[in-house]
Amino acid sequence: MANKEKLLNRTLEEVMGDRFGIYSKYIIQERALPDVRDGLKPVQRRILYAMLRDGNTSDKPFRKSAKTVGNVIGNYHPHGDSSVYEAMVRMSQDWKVRMPLIEMHGNNGSLDGDPPAAMRYTEARLSKISAELLRDIDAKTVDYILNFDDTTEEPTVFPSKFPNLLVNGSTGISAGYATEIPPHCLSEIIDATVHLMEHSEATVDDLMHFVKGPDFPTGGIVQGLEGIKKAYRTGKGKIVLRGRTKIEALRTGRKQIIITELPYEVNKALLVKKMDELRLDHKVEGVSEVRDETDRSGMRVIIELKKDADPNGILNYYFKNTDLQITYNFNMVAIDRKTPRQLGLKDILQAYIVHQKEVVTRRSKYELQKSIDRQHIVRGLIKAISILDDVIRVIRSSKDKKNAKQNLSESFGFTETQAEAIVNLQLYRLTNTDIVTLQEEEHQLDLTIARLKGILASEKKLIAVIKKELLSVRDRFSDPRRTTIEAEIEEIKIDLEVMVASEEVMVAVSKHGYVKRSSLRSFAASGNDSVAMKETDHTLFQQQMNTTDTLLIFTDKGRYVYLPVHEIQDRRWKELGQHLASIVPIEPDEAIISAVPVKDFTETTRYMTFFTKNGMVKRTKLSAYHAQRRSKPLTAIKLKKNDTCLVALATNGTSDLVLVTHSGYCLRFKEEDAGEVGTRASGVKAVQLKPEDYVAGAGSLIKDTSSNVVIVTDRGAVKQMALEEQVECTGRPRRGVQVLRELKTKPHHIVGFERVQPKDQLTLLTSKGKLFTVSAAAIRLSDRYSNGSFVLDQEEDGTVSEVWKEVASED
């Protein structure tokens, strides 16, 4: 029963919340975040303190790292040896910290991400600048707490004679908090600290006269002054960090890019590998080799270029697509008065100054007390030497040490501490000359006490002491800035020629959606042989293009596919090619209606014009179809319900547009009448349709070119007309004029409409699957009221269902 009374009836949520709260508090305060005063996490502080207590300092020989790790785990940090050793190694890596706090002999890792040697092989000791973090730690300058097993004490913070948090930076992730503080230049930070001590009202802009920005140990170039300013004001900000590069000309006339500095914490081996993979995958053209020539004299990565390659374009490509340029996000979070806070530059420096004032005040009190105690003893010794014979007589007549001290106090008025010092005095010091030394020491102690009292009484003198010590550290340890600061973030523009080798190729698109590109050599080698194609398929587009061009493929659902030519698979001309559905996800019932080649999207005189089955026309500038994202089909025209996009063609803004309807009407109007709208618009009404009628075909008439068109009817009749002469240009939306003679029985209906030259060949497909080829030259010119000539027997061959113009092979 007694045991049952001790059980608490609590829900799992309460218990978990309570325990996680305790855990979170621990990892925030005691693990992942640095202290704003000394810039150290607990594990780092414990490593440095253990090394100090073990006498493993910069003026002594190196010692095995394993010994230090053992001391840290045994006395201060009851965690895994690997985590302690990793923290120790990081403090020794001069490409990770701006001022290494530990010197290490042996393999301590590399810029290539190589792991350090095991701790049994490496040796370490404190660096010289670590002595400045630990200086005066024994002068009661900081608080101590018991270690984990209460057997010894450890400091809660170091005196820290320089602002280590900003100089070496910090990175860490805890529960709900993360920190990312970049390293800085020691001299700049100390100058800013001194300025803030002398001008407490100084703004962040004032401090930035001294602190130009982060100073990474690996150098590099920082871009974005606004990001730095924001980070220094609020603790959060974003900058761009890029490697340092130069372009060098070789004797052969070729050029090479040399990388001498990398962005902070970028793995060199992985970067070189990524650059070479982009070269091998032909993502970047013009690079012949990427190699790492880094040696003991410094870092050197060579990007060797091919002849006539554009070095700036290739460099921009690597900046954009590799870690040669990265984004660095400030997140300056540190523990301030036992609480995690996001701090700006001034906040961190103010917290450091408050800490230094406390450290110097406590040290001054400690030294003052020591000086007063010593002065008291020195005065007793001077008095004792002046009455030396009497003192000796009293001591000789005493029974023991205790009695001697008592007799001295009673006979001459010495205090207990003075009497202790007198009885402990060695005989050789009882000479007449020794009193001069004591008097000199008393004088020096008077000066020291006065100085220390002055420091404790005056804020100005206190600041002067801190300033002197800071400037001493700056003069002894500062080195030149490594990172260059640039005010603006450079916008990276990548020329397509850099990514794609410019090459003339032959491109073809079939009605059923097969796309291919072939070299001109493969095309020429195929001669007049028939190209691989399914029986009912035909070539919709075939043209010579450059690999830097773009092909826009339009579908009947009012969508288009943006397809750079270099992304089309290179196949032999006789092969079928790849289906469009394997490149982008088009719908199974989506049919291709046209393909438009584009060399330059900035042309202001080119338009895309669309006609729909229900009589709508839409005209949009070609530049609007320049896509940034192209992983899926994009909207070319917004279709209304039950409508289909019938024709998509490129126009020049000054042509006439012509359309024919199923019932035999033809309308011609100026292109400008269609207006100009955006890609997601539906357009305007082009033609007045009778019930049950619909648009059967459309095209454009360009000035100074042939205006001959061939109309094909469902009954197998073909007729050629000179449209410019026979159909007047009116406006929209009208019904148009009849171009077929009306028949009461078995009327003709238009199924096809093609602009033709005399050399063109037309193919007719019937409902029975039969194909008929007709030469445009063989079709005589007719007037509007003719129904043309029959080229097939409807009853025997079937009704004409589709008409297309054959693409000439010499095109």
C-alpha cells in the first residue's frame, strides 16, 4: 500500500511534455548554442579548460589527443568520445575557424571532407590565442560550478580577452533553435568593440565603418551589403558567397579558369566532381578538363576550356549550378543570460563589453585584496626588521611556533598574519639590505592599490583597461582580411551557347506525336529512302534548325509544349524518334496540330495566331510563349466548352487571315482585326457560323507571295483558287462568301484547306483508309462557284476525312 501511494496518476501527454521540456532546456543551454560572452559551447569550453588544467598549453610539447579526450570525458563532459574529438578537431581546422583555438599535429581532416586520423594518432595543444580566452581564469573572474559527479569544479564561462563569438563564429542546431554566426576579422571586431565602449550610442552603421562584413577562413567574395546590414541589425540576413576565380590565357590561344578560394564549408572534392560531371553530361559546353592542382603552396582548381569557349559564360554556369556560389544565411542566436536570443552586431558586442567589465572588476577586486594582504605583511616585516633583536629574543624564549606568534602579537602588536610571516622568515633575509627591498615593495603595493581602487571607482578607467588589453590582443594576433565584400549581388545570366554546342540539325515532328532530331550527315545519308513512320502517320513539321533554337508544339486542347532543340534525342534519320508523351505528360486523346520553330523570342513583329473549330480567333505576341518552366504542357489559348483548337500558326502582324467553314463559306480579314491578348485569353469571334457549321481550316496570306489555296471536299473533289483575287478582304465577324456551289442533293462539304505552291503535293485520307496523292500543279484554277474536280470515287473509296500537304524532303 505504501508503494501505491507514491505512484502519480498522470497522462502520457503531461509526462512526455514535461520530460521533453527538460530535455529541450538542456540541449539549448548546455549543448548546441554558444554563450554570447565567450562564443563557446559547453563541450568546447570543457576541452579548452581540461587542456589548461593538464598544462597542455602553447609553450609546452604536444600531447596525444586521446589523453585530452579522456580527461574531458572523465572530468567534465560525460558523453561520447567521438563527439568530444570531433569538436576538438573542428577547433583546430584553419578552414573552419578564423582563429584556431587548438594546434594539432597529424591528419586533422581536409577541405576535401577527408576524416581526421583517430585520436590515438594525433597530438594537440592549446594555441597561443587560446591563452587569451583563458587569461585570468584563476583570478576569480568567472563563476565555477560542480562537475557532473561533484568531484571537481568547472567554469561556466571564460574571461575571453577577445570577442570569440564573432571572430570564430558558430553553427549549431538544438530544439526549436538553430544558430549560424559567420567568422569575422579579429582586428575589425576589436576596433568596433573599442568604438562601442567609447561611444555607447553608436549605431550599427557606425560599427560597420569598422566591421565590413564576415571574414571567412577560406576567403572568397561576399555579395550583398544590404543582407549584411540586415543581419547586423536583426540577427537574420542573407548574402551570396562565391569562390575567388580568375581567367588566364594559355600560349595555345585557349583559356583556363583558376579557382583559388572556395565558399565557406564547401567540399572541394565534391565540387570538382560535380563540375566534371556537368562537363561529361554535356550540360555545359566548352570545357575540356576539370582538375585539382591543390598542393602545400595553396588551393588551385583548373577548369581548362576548349578553343573559342566563352570563359565568363562557363564561369556563370558553374556559379549558378554548383557550390562555387552559395547562399549564406545569418541566424545569430546565442545564449544571453541563460536565454537563447537572436542578436545583432551591437547586441553581441554590448553583451561582450558587459562581460569584460565584470571580468576586469572581479579581477581588480581579487588583485586589490591580494595587494592589501601583502601590504599588511610587508609592513609587519619592515617593523620586525627595525626591532630585529627584540623579535629574535621573543622568538627564542618561546616554546613553539604557536607560542612565538602569540608572544610577538602581545609584545609588539603584530597581527596574526604578520606574526605568521615573521616566524616563517628565513634567516638569510634578516640582513640590513633586505629592508630596502621591502620598502620598495611597499611603495609598489601602494601604487598598485591606488591603481586598482581607481579602476573600481571609475567607469572610464575600467574601459581604458579593457581597451588596452583588447588592443594588445589585436596587435599580437590580427591578420589581413581574407574575404572581399561587394555591395551588389550580381545577377547571373547564362547564355544558351554555354550549355549547348551550337550545331545545325534536322528536326521532324509527326502528326501522331513522334519527335526526332538528326545530324545533317545522317539526314543526307538517308537519301530519298522512306523515313520510319507508322502507316497512318505523316510528317507535320520538318526543318533544319540549330541546337540553340526552340520548337513550340501546339495541341488541339489549346496547350503547347516548349521544347529546346538540344533536349530532343539525337537519333538516326531513319529511326522513328521519341514520342512527345515520353518528354512531357500529354493526354492520350491530345492531338498535335502544328510545330513552330523559334530562334529568338524577343522578336516584336512575330505573333502566334489561333483558330478554333467554333469560330474563335486569338493573336498573342510570340515572346509571351517563352517559358521558364517546361516540365508539362502550358496554356496557349483558353478554350470554351466543347471547342477545339484547329490551327496554330506564326504570323508577322501585317498578313491577312483566311478561314473556310465546313458548309463552304470563306472569310478573309486583316490580322490586326484580331487584336492582341495574353496567353490565357480565349480570343474574339472570327466568323458568323450557321447552325451545325464549323471552321474546317484556316491560314494566313502574306503579301508578295502566292495566294493560291486548294480546297478539298468530303466527296473527293479538289479545287484551286487565287484567294486574293476571288475573296475580298472584309472584316470580322461576318459569314464570308461562298466558295462552293450549293447542291440540293449530295452537297459538298469542305474537309481541308491548304495554301500551295505549284510543286506541292497533297495527300487525302478516306474513311476506308485509302490514301490519294494529288499534285497542286495538276489542279486547275477555278472560280468561287465551282465545286472542283473529283480525284476519287466516294462510293468506292470512301469519304475524305483528312488532308495534308506533304513536307518536301529538300526543306
